[in-house]
Amino acid sequence: MTTDNTCVAGDGDGEREPDPSDSLRTFGAVVQALREHAGLTRAQFGELVREL
């Protein structure tokens, strides 16, 4: 656990990460929509992002 009571992956306590916030879900949905509009697969998008 961190000091703000959120779980950290791999912290050894067997706890899982907290559910993503609404704003994080919205951001992911926007990125997905833009990626799909551009005709890119997740793999293609990942390659482009790694090049930056």
C-alpha cells in the first residue's frame, strides 16, 4: 500500500490495483476511438507511440 491507501501492483500483499477512475476510462475510450478512426490496430498504435 502507498501512503494514500491505494494499492500498488506487486506490493506483496496480494491486493489488486484499484478500479480505474471515470476520467481514466473516458481517456481510454477517446484514445480507442481516435485509434480506430485512424484505422490502426492496438499493435500498430503501440509501435507508433514507442517511436515518439
